[in-house]
Amino acid sequence: MNMAGKTSVNGESNGKVHRKVGLVYDETMCKHDTPHGEAHPERPDRIRVIWENLQLAGVTQRCVVLGGTKAEDAHLQLVHTKDHVNLVKSSTNKKDYQSDRIASLVNSIYLNRSTSEAAYLAAGSVVEVAEKVAKGELDSGFAIVRPPGHHAEADEAMGFCFFNNVAVAASYLLDERPDLGVKKILIVDWDVHHGNGTQKMFWEDPRVLVFSVHRREDGGFYPGGDAGSYNMVGEGPGEGFNINVPWEQGRCGDADYLAAWDHILIPVAKEFNPDIILLSAGFDAAIGDPLGGCRVTPYGYSVMLKKLMEFAQGKIVMALEGGYNLDSIAKSSLACVQVLLEDNPIQGSSEEIPFMSTWRVIQAVRKRLCAYWPSLADELSSKLINQKTPTPIVLTSNSNSEAKDNAHELLDQLSKLNIETHKVDTKVSTSWRSDLSKVDVWYASFGSNMWKPRFLCYIQGGQVEGMTKPCVGSMDKSPPKGITWGTYPNRLFFGRESTNVWGKGGVAFTNPLTNPNDQTHMCLLEQFNDVLFQENGLNVDFASPIFGLTALQLVEKNGSTPLEADLAPWYGNVVCLGREGDVPILTMTCTLSVIEKFASGEVPLSPPAKAYANTLIRGLVEGGIFSEEEAEAYIDDAASKPLYINGASRF
Ligand code: Q9C
Ligand code: ZN
């Protein structure tokens, strides 16, 4: 045991009553490592950097510092099988750690000679802090432990976890220490992964309310499957005492987490009124985490924790779970300990707004659980949701009255027109639509239409995340027959203050006159004119196509052709990027004179709004072009680099 700091007693100083906060740190838990020093995100330095940062900030001296305590087998067996406990225990004596049957790749587990000791210390230390907090010896505490615990099941190690540290502590308080008077425990699991083990262990137990917020993406995110769904509410007497908030996407940040707090966790916690809170505090939803892909800031964590301090007289036991960016976990941990110490007001702010998918998830969770928790029964006000993001998702225009109006308007206009069918070879185009419909072009999108659901709005009508209003859809509702991708030596950039469709934030353009090493990734789709109309926010004027056969000939001949400025204020320039076989690849951007104004600064560049960038990133990821991190970097880069013309800065 290594007492890495000195115990100091808190109490009165400067007339202010300080809270007694316990910290567990034990260097022994660093000895759990990969068998041959292979790199792994769940590495010894994780707890070291947290501890060192707390020391550096001078907070360890103001806390009660405890060394680790090994768990007792009897306590582990409150939630684990005897076989599992023995398997972990006996792993110390293994000769070959790579072929150990529990160290399987599928379960995301590795072990070495010290794994067992670390696992016993991790579980025992959480039990120790929980007991002291329940007794009132401490107001709250943070067990800086590894290996983590929340994926571990009764008879299975998985997801870097061996013993379910938090579950052991909860069962210990309830089953072994009735004298401490803890009858109801709230477990909050904000690790980016679903706490599958904890969920299973208290599935039928109404004494333990398990709340997990995690990235799920339809079961595609670890640990996957259905377990993390919001439909998993517990069973028997435990029905309603399991709450999952499963994000549909990555990049969730403070605003998304705080929305889940304000509209799910906090109202439920008020009703449940726990005697103590155990916090599965993984910091892998933190910004910069290599596994989580979310973006919670230290400020966000501190606000989430502060909101929990209102319950159970602030009796909170934090136990480290995941978190793999050393810098992020060190900062987030410090922010949380400062909240536990209650020594200064929380500094920071967040201008982010929740994703539309976040509201969708929150509403679904509330609906699923309102029978058990009446405070979830009210519909969230549309003011709240619309203030934050545009109207809820509508994938077809039929269920949206505004879209219906637009569609009717369109049909009215259409019925007034007498559209004749013409042959393809008709030279003089009186029915441009019919003519063009028989001409193949690829429409190359570098913007929101890279994301297929967004493009389908232009075809079928409808609305997706980030759009302030629905699209009417195209005359020809057939979906694209094929989608392909290309990379062109163009330069993606973002300009303008806002658009009708996406609201505040820059809109994507591409500059064809750039360095050959500039690259814009484009999604090649069929359909063109109807998209062009809608891209420019036009009520379709059938009498004058913005892009007709003449324009097509011009663009093929000249490489680009300007459109009538009045008709196409945003994308007034059709550019031919080349051909695929006989089929011209066209894209649209602003005119060259406007690009010059962007480059000179006369018209300002402006980064895309979050929801708009999100749409682009989803397109690139789902199109298989980039990982999420790469897509994000690509968009960030395009949004932040200055714009040059012909490879030369104008300044
Ligand atoms: N494709 C914790 O954060 N990832 N565990 C496996 C397989 C495992 C995370 C990916 C992530 C486990 C405590
Ligand atoms: Zn995790």
C-alpha cells in the first residue's frame, strides 16, 4: 500500500465550513498492465495523472486521503459468482497471460500477474469510501481506481473490467450494513459506455435506481446490442428502476448531457430521493477522448456533479470508470473534486445547444418511463426544443403542416402549367424539365447533401437535424440510383452568416481555383435542377429553369457557368469537375467574383453551425470516407483556414 498523500482533517477555516472529501489513490493499482507492455488505452498512467494533477492543484491536502483497501471475497460475491471471483483471484499464478481464457479479445480484457490485486483494490476502495460516506465520516469521496468496473457482470470480465466496483459497494451498503440506514441508492453512470454489468445486477432491485447515459447508436457502440436501450427499464419489483439514455450519435457535449440531467435525471432523483449516490465516473465522454468521441468539458462535468449534490445531503461517492485522454481525465477529475469541496463557484459557460437527436432521445426516454416517474409525464415544451434546435425530425412532408402547405402550393403551381413531353433531341427547350430528366449528370455535393437522409429531403420532402424548415421535395421522387464519391482539387470553405435552411452559421462553398493539393471530398448523386432550386431557397419557377440544356452545354465547354444572380443567390455558379464516362460531374458553388470577396475579407468567412457541421460529418462517415475524428478534423480545417486564390494569398 502506498499512501501517496498526507491525510489532513478538514473543518472550519476562514469561517467557512469545508466539506470532508475522501480521496483514494494507491499506486499498486498501476501494476495492472498488458502482459508484455503492449499499448492499451486503459493504462496505468490514467490514475497517476489524475492524482498528480490533484496534487499540483493543491486539493489533495484539503481532502482526506486514503490508501487502497482490498475487497473481501464475501463482498465481491454479493454481485459476482464464486467461480468468477476465484478465476480473477487465481489469475495471479498464471504462466501465460495471453492465452488466459478470460483474457479474450472479444471481451476487451487483458491481464497480468498484478491484475487480481488491482481488481481487489479497486472494488475494496470503492466499498471503503462508500462506507465512510454512509457513516458520515466523509461528506463525499472519489475513488481513483483501476481497473474499472461497470461492464463486469456476475460471471464475466469484460470491457477492461473485472469486478463491478460500484455494484459491490452498493450491495455492501444495502445487504451488509443495514445499520448505516442506506435504503435507496442512486447509481449514476456517466461513462460514455453503457453500464451493462450494473444494469444486470440490479435489474429486479427497486432499492437501486440505475441511470446510465451512453453512446449507443442503435447498438453499434460498445458494448452493443439491446441492453443499453431505453426500453430496458428493469423487471419485477425493479421495473422502472433502470433508466438508459442512449445517444444516437457521437460528439455529444455539455448541452446534451445537461439536457438529460434537467429533463430526466434530476426530476427522477427528486422523486426517488436517494440516501446516497454512487457515481460511475468514467471520463471517456470528455472532449478529446480517443474512444468516446464525445465532447463534455470539465465545466460540463462539474455542473452535472453540482446538480447531483442537491440530493442525499451531498453524499456522493465517485468511482473512476473509463476515460482515456490523460489530459481530459486529469482536468475533469480536478473540476469534480473542486465541486465536492464546494470551495469555489463553478467557472465556465457553454454556448452549445443540444443536438436534435438529443431531444428525440430525451423525449423517448420520458415517454417510456413516465408511468413510473410522474415528473416525466409532461410533454417538453416546443419552445424549449425549438429554441435550442429547429423543429423535430420529420422525414416525410406529409406529417408536417408547414411542409404540407408548401407541397400544396407546389402542386397548385404545377397544375397551372401545361407540361408537354418533348424528345431528348429537341433543340429548343420549352419543357426543360422533361428534357433534362433524360440527360444524365452527376451532382457532386460537398455540403449537407453528402448525408443521404438530407439529400432525400430534396427528393421526397422532409426535414432532418439542423434544418429550420422542411423541404418540399422534387417533382421526380425517385431516389438516387447510385451514390459514389470523388475527391477533387478544390478547396472547401464556409461563408455567410446564416441561411434560411440551416439558420445561423456559415454555409459550404468550394473554390475550384486553388492549389492542386487542396482536396474536397464530394458525394456524387443523381438529380440536379430540383436540388438547385431548393439549395437556393427558390419557389420553383417552371417557366425559367436555372440550369437548362444550354447551360449544360456551356458548363461542359467552359468548365463553369454562372447562373442568373437573382435566381441563385447562394450557389450561382455551376462547375464541371470532369466526366465519368459520358456523364458530366457538376457541382455548384458561389460565383468567382464572390469567391474573391471571401478571399479578400470583403465578405466574411464563417464556420458552420454545429448542426450543419454535424450533417456534413455524418455524410462523410456514413459514406465511408472518414472516421468520425477525421471527418471532424476535415471540417474544422476547412472552417478555419484562410482562403487563397490560385494558391496565393491575396495579402
Ligand atoms: N471494437 C470502459 O470505458 N472497446 N470500457 C472495444 C471493440 C471496449 C470501455 C472495441 C471499450 C471498453 C470502462
Ligand atoms: Zn467507458
